[in-house]
Amino acid sequence: MTALELDYVESLVQERYGIRARAERLTGDRDENFRLRVEDGAGYVLKAPSAAESATTTAGLLPAVLMHLEHIASDLPVPRLVRSREGGTHITFSDCGGKRRIASLCTFLPGKLLMSAARHPAQRRSCGALLARLGGALRTFEHAASRREIAWDMAGVPGLASLIPRIPELPSARFLSEFVAQFAARVAPRLARLRHQFVHNDFNARNILVDPHDETRVVGIIDFGDAIHTALAADVAVGVTGQLASPETADEAMREFLCAYREVEPLRPEELAILNWLVAGRIVLNVVLTAWFRMRHSSGAHFDGFDAAYFGWRIDFAQRLVSTHSLV
């Protein structure tokens, strides 16, 4: 894929949206993302999926999600879609390599990323309640592309079995292989029978914004690039892993987040029965897919900071979760 140049992005946004802005490249594992700074206001974000993505997905899904949330739950702190000069929800253009591309523009939400903020019990409870509210708002969302396949879907954990042997020096490779085998045999069939709906699927510390002046206040949810139709309990497990900041607070973080979530959206017995395995599954997904991405894109910066120390204690936590919660 031919990367978009910053000056091209700036001219594109001015021509198609009538907005004069300075573009800055943001990271992404699949899409090209740009922050657009303006003289007055918080600015905007342009999201341009790769040319390999289907037109149905790139053209319709993200704008449809944002429009749905604006209509159903306008009080949720999510970006707002910006329409083009022609009134469209997205724009089409050709990149420097002649590939047809599609992009959408939304507002930029100010705030401090949770990953760089101090963690607090009140903050974790706010996150749990907010994800539950978001799930409720997305429950009625339907779109032709919502059931697309992406690597970050928890249902794809069994597929990691073919990747693990191909990644050299993968930490805890034996545990990862054994976990994937057990997940495939005993968890995946149960996961498939749980209630499913469209969910954010990426409620992690890089996609949650807090008030920089009061870090207990959650003020934004960003990046719907991995949103899919999957098990609701999988979305909860993703939310739990986003709260894991240290080995000392991991149990407390999981308990506080889940307690607040369940006050808004009760979880069913069959969901709770495998939740520990789903949290561990998200950790395993993170470890394997991050290593796989780095092996194939050594210059990519999207996963900077996710080193052996970052994953080491999380793998230990995953091992403890499944060892103390055997499947019946």
C-alpha cells in the first residue's frame, strides 16, 4: 500500500471538506490515521483504510456506527462524523500508487490517554459502566459489514495455533500453545453459543480518554476500527485487559471494572462461566499478534512499548486466571 503524504492529506481535506488543517500521522495496525490540527478548536481525525479493505466495510461501517451512536446515545463521549462538502459520509480518491481509497472524517476528542494516566478505582468503575452503556447503545446496530472477519476477534484464538510456531523467541510459547489448544477444544464451542451483538472490541487504555485535570473522569472513547459483531462477553474481556496496569492491582482492577459493568448490564451465568478464559484469551491474542506484527513490520510504531516486561506479568496473570477457574 502506498502511504499517503501529509501534504496530500491536507489538500484532500481542504478540497473535500473545506477545512484548512495541519496533518499529523497517527499509528495504526491496518488503517492510515491522521490528526488534523486547526487554528480554532480540537480538530479532526481522518481514517483511511487500506486499499485491500472491501468497499462495503470502508465506505459504510465506521460512518454508520458514529451516526447510529449520535442518534441513539448522543450523551456518549464518542467522535462525531463530519460530512463532506457534498454531504457524503465518506470520500473516495486515488493515492499516489493509483489505488482507489476511501476515507471518513470525524471530530478529534481532547483528553489524556488512559495508558499515560494514573489509575484509580473510581476510574475503573467509570470505564466499566461506560463500556456497558456503549454495548447497550450498539445492540440494535446492524450493517452489511458488521460481521467481517478481523484478527482481533476472540473467536479467532484457535487460529493462533498456526502462527505460534512461526514466531521466533515468542515468550512463554509452550503455555501459549497449550492455552490455544484448550481454548479451541473447550471454550470456542461455548463462546459461539453466547449472545452476540455489535461491539467496540478494542476498549483498551489507548482508546480511552480521561480528563487531564481529573484523571478519575473518563471523557472519551475513540477508535472503532476493530468494532465487529461478536460475543458480548468477549467485549467485556477486552475491557478488563485494558484496565490491567500492574500485577499488584490486576485482581482489584478486574473486580472493580466488572462490578460496575454488571450494575449497568448484568452478565448471564454462561458468560461468567468462561469469562476468566476470555480475559486470558485476549492477553494471548495480544502477545501473539503483537509479535507477529512486529516480525512482519519491523519499522511499524503502532505496538511500541509492548515489550517483554509489558507482557511478562500479564501472561502470568492469564496463567493464574485459567488455573484457578477450570472448565466444567
